[in-house]
Amino acid sequence: MKKNALSRLTLGTLVLILCLSISFGQAPAKVKIAKEKQLVLDWLSQPQILDKFGHISDSIWSYAELGLQEFKSSKLLADTLEQAGFKVERGLAGMPTCFVASYGSGKPVIGLLGEFDALPMLSQKARVPTQDPLLAGAPGHGCGHNTMCTAAAAAAIAVKEAMDKYGLKGTLKVFGSPAEEIIASRPHMIRAGLFNDVDAVIDNHSGSGFGTSYGRGGNAVFSVLFSFKGKTAHGANAWAGRSALDAVEIMDIATNFLREHLDPAYRMHYVITEGGQAPNVVPDKASVWYYVRNSDERIEEMFERVINCAKAGALASGTELLPPRFIAAAHQTHSNRAAAELFQKNIELVGMPAWTEEENAFAKALQKELKAREDGMPIKVDSLRAPSGVSLGGGSSDVGDVTLVVPTASIRFPGQVPGAIGHHWSSVACNYGSTAWKGLNAGAKAIAASAIDLLTKPEELKKLRLEFDEYTKKFPYKPFLPADAKLPLDLYEELMKKFGPMMEKYEIR
């Protein structure tokens, strides 16, 4: 009896010791990382690599080139990949600034997306927590696109290093994607067949958090220029003319009344791009540029109602509505769950960068200026974001079309200050310098690690493909962009001619 009791006591004591050691935080066994993945993480952790791609990002920030005018940005990125051993094809799909950089051969083919265009009117000095334009009226990177193709390029070169050392089979492609801010490139790239052989795509976007999501996101969008033709006359004898500007204003009034009768997920906004040059001359030409956004199912019906508002403007003003010019048209994003779950594991493996006191001080100063919570930079990665079940709409991206032709999900990486406003000077201020460098480096690590998984684990790639094949039976891809739509290569040409030469003195080389 005593021996049995002692045995029970000894066993109980061992169990208690084990439980206490777990409770009081004894370190768990270290996660085993495949040698190929460890190589890309180590390669990207080198200080000279952080510095190299940080300077590339800052250079693109300083170029601040608008959609389809990103000649310096595109060249810098394409040259960087070409010098690393990638085969680069330039000027694709009718866009001088579109490129695809490829390395390796055969299957699987893994695509990395990257953007590099800026936004008009957002010029701002770097790391200054109050509005202070670098050059008044000039463009600026208010969405972090300077960091995004940079992160994809860094990740791709890291993966190339692993492919070379360990003889990995497959092909890696970096899709240099212009003009995302006008949602213009990816539908044309799909039409040109650039994604035909791709097995999976890793997208990325900058932000203040570090995470990913699956399911539907944002809104489909039609970006359309409406133009009217009237007849000139002296302003003092206006009855002899027909004002094209009247047509624009009547259309705008009608669409604003239409807002009341649209569902909560819709978004609609416009700018008048042409409305005459002198008050005493009745304008015979006027144009208004609309963004019309809604779900994939409702966007076409909603757009027809906007067309009717344009027709009403022409009828009421006695002018002619010219054929609408499509700048862009794109789907909602339909992110692949299996891809997002894989990406999330690598996001958690990489973890949030360590921010310095100086970086947190700038973040808090900017947050104070914006009357946001003064918490500084984020310290934890985000949880995997599942669909909410309720669509309240939001922004748009032509990545949406890619998600319907290839299994795709996006890695959101940090660097921007929490509370900074998108498409606003505050985002421009924080998309430059050390926090942006660290954020894009963390993003590159998660992208590269995920690419390694897709190249080396056929069972993971199979999960993406099976889900995608089932999903596209219900949601087959149908381009929203009309077959005769032309690329708006001239849209920002004059603006860049105006500001480009003045901005050159601020460029980082």
C-alpha cells in the first residue's frame, strides 16, 4: 500500500510540475522552419537589403508619378529585378510602364503583384506631422504604392536566392502593375493573357496593420467620363447657345437625388474636369468624371440609372451626350480562403517590426494632429479576417479581376501610422523613411515565405486550386470593362508635364 501510494504521489508530483512549468511560461519548442524559408527570411534580414529596398521605396516616393506616367518608377523596379537575374518584359498590354519579371521555368507559376503610382494633389514633406506640401498642387504617395512593388521585388529576389541554392522547380513572376489608383491596368493585363499560366497570386498592400483576409472585399467600380456637346454664345445673349456645363450640372443634381434610392453599399463621386474657360462665353464642351461603385451583382443596374441621369442632363439642356468614355471597370475582390490561411501563418511567423522611440514619437505627433488615438505604431499582427456577412461597400481595386482568374489573396503590411488617412497628406508623410522601410521588409518576408510554401508544398497549392475551381463555378469571370475601351494613356500626361520638371530637384537618386 505504501509503495502504491508513493508511486501515485510521485506521478502526481510530476504532473503538477509539468502543469506549473506550462502555466508559468516555459518556452514552447521552437517552430521548425524549412531551410528554404529560413534562407529567404535571413536574406531579407540583412541590413544592406533593408537599406537597398528602403532607398528604392523612397526614390519612388520622391518621383510621385501618376497612373500610366510612372516611367522612372517602373524602370527602377524593372532594372532592379533584371540586374538580379530576372527576365523582364516591358511595355506590356498596351502600357509603357507595365512589366513582368520572370525567373525559373515550368510549374508551378507563382505571381506577385506590385503597384507604384501616386495620387494627384497630395504633395507633402516626409516625416512632418502637419500639412506642409513639398510642392503645392503636385502629386504624392497617399496610399503607400511606393512600398508595394518594392516589397514584391525584394521578396522575389529572396525567393530566387532559395531557388538557386536548393534547386527549387517552378516559375516566379512579378507583375509590375501601373495605374491602380485609376483602377486601369489589371483588366487589360488579363485581356492580354498575362495571367493565363499562373497557378496562384500573392497580392500586397501597405497599411498600418499586418494581416490578411478572405472572401469578398470592397466594391466593384465603373470609372467613366461623361462629355456633352453644346453651342457657344455670348453670355449676355445666352439664349442663342446651349450650355454643355448646364448638362453636367443637371446630371449631377439628378445623381445626387438618386443617392436616396440606392442601397447602403453603394458609393458614387465625381469631379468636373471641363466646364468652360470664361463666364461670358457659353461653354460648348463640358465633362464630368464619375466613380460608380457597388457589388458585382448590382453595379450594372446602378450604372444604367446614372446613364439615365446623363441623358436627362442632355435632354433638359438641349445638348448632345457623347458616348461615355470608360477609364476603368473592375470587380470586387474575391480573396481565396486557403491562400489567406497560408499567408496568415507566415505573417505570424514574421511578426510585427520593432519600432524605435523616435518612430513612435512621430506616430504620436501625427495622431495628435489628426485627433486620433495617440497609441504610436502597432505592436501585434492582426488576426485572420473572415467575411462579416454584411457588405457596407468601400474602396475598389483592379486586383478584383485577378481574384476571379487566379487564386489570390493579399498581404497587408505595416509602415503607415495608425490613424493616418488614406489618399491624404498624412499618409504621404509616413510612407517614407524608416517605418516604411521596416514595414515593406516585413511584408516582403511574408510574401517570400508564402511563395516558398507554394513552390515546395504541392498540397497547399492544391487547396487553393480546389477552392478556386468550386468558387468560379458560381462566379465565372466576366469582364466589366467594355471590349472597345481604350487605355487612358493621356489622362495625367499634362499634369506630369507640369509638375514633373519641378519635382526633379526633390528626387532621391
